[in-house]
Amino acid sequence: MRIALFGGTFDPVHIGHLGAARAAARLLRLDQVLFVPSASPPHKLRHRLTPYEHRFGMVALACGGKGKFVPSLLEAPPSDGQPQYSVLTAQRLKRTLRSGDRLFFLLGADAFLDLPHWKDHDRLLGLADFVVVSRPGFSIRDIRKVIRSGPLRRLKSPAGLKTFRLLRTTLHVIEGMHVEVAAREIRKKVAAGGPVSGLVPPWVEDYIEKEGLYHAG
Ligand code: ATP
């Protein structure tokens, strides 16, 4: 099995996430993409997060009917309330895999540029192949700043994908994605009473409406 771990706050999950997962699944022939909403992300406490149950619920709705997309409880609320570090989640997931399985760590260009600030990022790089998806406003060229040692060699890969062997990981770059959607814009739009159709899957839009999420006041 070829399995990708796709972590985030998913507050809410949107078409940018789904596009990234779809492109990665196709280009890397993934069997599963695990969408892992984080209950207590260490590096994203800038806004008050919507309760985990709602974020997970929306992810479950977005994954519905899409065979390869799996809503995962790997980062459900921890009993000790400690921040959930990706390195520990990847380690836990890896222990459940069978020999011959391959783990991919999927993230957008913005998140990858932040990687040097993540706990034990060098160790994390060694646990999975990395898949970086382009995102408007973030230069894929800047990823060289994160990979200090530079690529060791370019590997053969299908059109739409650039693959490099690095010191600690294999890095796959998907440059063709330009989905100009961010969760914070969706939250703002809902608060202003605007429509979000087309930005989130219809069932997620419905859920936001029914639960009264992101409304001002
Ligand atoms: P916020 O606006 O609240 O910061 P977000 O839209 O960036 O949220 P996250 O849940 O933080 O969403 O993102 C989870 C993962 O999905 C990250 O790796 C992020 O880089 C990636 N991602 C989010 N939006 C896009 C997009 N439009 N294109 C490509 N990748 C994306």
C-alpha cells in the first residue's frame, strides 16, 4: 500500500485540500490519503480553532464517496492536551504499516517552507517521502531554502511531478496546482454572510450552514 498522511487544521476543509490530495493520489499512485485534522496543532494557534468534532465531521463529509480519501482520527484530542507533533503522528502511523508499505507526507508549499520550525523535522524527513504541492502566493523555488543540503539527484518521474533524492528523504514536487482558496478566507466570507459554494464541497457547505459555524458574533 502507498499511503499519504495529509495533516492540517481543516477549519474548514476546502477545494484546495481536495485538489492537492487528488493530484498527489494520481501522480504518486496512492492507495489511500489519510486526512488528519489536528485537535491541538503546535504551530497554528493564531485563531481560535473550531471544535475538533466539527472539523473532523467536515473532513468526513468531504471524503465521502471518494474511495482513496480516508478521514483519520490519528490526531483526535489527546488526553494530556499536549500539542500534536507531526513527527510523533508519522511515527505512530508507521508502526501500523506492513513491510512493503510506503508512507508519503503530503503538504502545501506554505507548510513545507515552515518545516524548519517543526519539532524534530530532520527525523520527520526520514520517516516518509515528502510530497509538496504548489499553492498561490508561495514560491516553489523557495523550497531550496528548506533543503539546505540540496538535491543529491533528480529521479525519473511522470509528467507533472518532479522527484529528487535528498539526504534524508525523497521529495516529490507537484507544481501544477493553483487553487487560490484558504480556510481563513472561507471563515471571513461566512462571517460576512457571503456564499462559499464552489469553495467547499456541497455537503460541507450544508454542514457549515446547519451548525452555524463561522458566523459573526
Ligand atoms: P488557514 O487559512 O486557516 O491557515 P489553510 O487553508 O492553509 O488554513 P490548513 O488546514 O492549514 O488549511 O492546510 C492543511 C494542508 O493543506 C497544509 O499542508 C496546506 O499547505 C495545504 N493547503 C491548504 N490549502 C491549499 C491550497 N489552496 N493549495 C495547496 N495546498 C493547500
